[in-house]
Amino acid sequence: MQEAEAKLVRDSFSSVMPYLAYPQELRSLIERMLGESAGIEVFIEGLRQAISAEADTTRKTDGQIFLNELRRRLPK
């Protein structure tokens, strides 16, 4: 993943962190996914799948809050 894309992901996470119930868990998942993803689209899809597989609705909500912010910040 390009450094600019990784910065966008991290900046998006930082902006929503105050609204998350489990920010450290989501941060760990994001950092792991950043290392595994070749691009932002692959990252978003992988994270979306990981969030969908989560059983806890609060953790799902945290993930959705982050993904919504990330999508909002993506260049059109």
C-alpha cells in the first residue's frame, strides 16, 4: 500500500477514535490489514469482511464508523 493511502487510513482512524468503544482492538486490526493489503480498495474489502464476521454488535459498529469516515475521505 502506498504511504499516502496508509496515512489516509491512519488519519481517518484518528478522527473517529473518540467515538469508538474499542479503539485499541480496531487499531490492531487496521494495522494488521495495512500490512497485508496491496491497495486501499483491497484494505477496505478485507476490513469490511472482518467486520461482517464479528459477532459483537458494538465492535461491528466501531468498524462501520471507521469505514464510513475512510470512504468519506477517499478522493472522488
